[in-house]
Amino acid sequence: MIQSIVEGHGEVSAVPILIRRLGELMGLPGVEVASPIRRPRSKLVQKNGLEQAIELARIQRGCRGILVLLDADDDCPKTLAPDLQKAAQSAAQPLPCAVVLAKMEYEAWLLACVESLRKKRGISATAVYAKAPEDVRGAKAALESLMDPGGRYLETSDQAALTAVADWAMAYKRARSSRKMVKEARRLFVSCGLAPTAWPQ
């Protein structure tokens, strides 16, 4: 079982779906994923707060791997992630642990594959995002701007629903931090004794 730790209310529903979707795409249907542990970002970027969350994850029954996923916001993932990864893995021992920072927000991954979301949850039938999705601060607002007139992006319901239908191969190609998510998910699958296939090809 993979236990995730997230920062946002939307990720509580979305991240288990994402992990299962990636598992399916790698030939692993039915990957067991626990309900995420949610902690404020301000806690997760501090060593003590991160370690406390990891300790709680470790004691969950059946836990064989831990994923920490949070938005990079204005931080550089290349700068912040290594320190968080070191602290998280130390606290998680002997279990494997992966820290992934979505640059700048989880919704940037949805922007990266927005064409696959057309006519879903109010996304316009002609939606396209021409800018680099990970360069925008305010990806939620950018996603909302691609909805039909009057549409409103609701993180607590739309994030999970869009995650379930998104083209993650497209996101992989267009968003570097999405590729990091795929890499770490594969590593956790292997550590749980699973044998993921090569994806995407």
C-alpha cells in the first residue's frame, strides 16, 4: 500500500486517483492506495513538520511506501526538493519515500494536457493553453479561464474528476515536474514488489 501526504483539500481526493491511474498506465491495475494524510504546506516544508507527517504515515497498517506531494509555489523544486527528500527518507526508513513538488501547482499538470479535458467539468470544447504550464503562478485561475462562460473551478471536486480523465502521457511530455511524479511513482511501485511496464514509450 502507498501512503501519500498532501497539502490541499483537492489533493486528498485527487492524489489516490493519480497514483492508481499511473499504476494502470504502467500495467498495474488495482494499486492499493491509502487515504492521504493532509498537512499545511508550511508544516511540510519544515523538517520537524515533515518528519511528524512521515512518522504518522509509517504507522499506517500495510504501508509499504510513502509519497509526499506538494506545490512548489514560488520555490524552485531543484532547490527545495533535495533537502525535503533527504529529511523525508531519513524519517521513513526502512520504507521508501518520495517527495514530489508540482511546479508551480498541481493544476499546472492539468493545464499541460488541457486538450484532453475538453467538455469535462465545464472545460471549453476549444480549450488550449499556449503558454508553458509550469511557468504560470495561478494555475487554478488559468484553468478556470479555459472553462465555458460562467464556469468556476472548484478544487475539492474538479481536481479529482479531471485527474481521472486527463491524458497523463501528454502531461508527461509538457510538464517536467509531472515526469518527476511518474519517475517516483514507478520507484514506489517497484519498492512495493510490483513490476511496472515502461511508460510512456
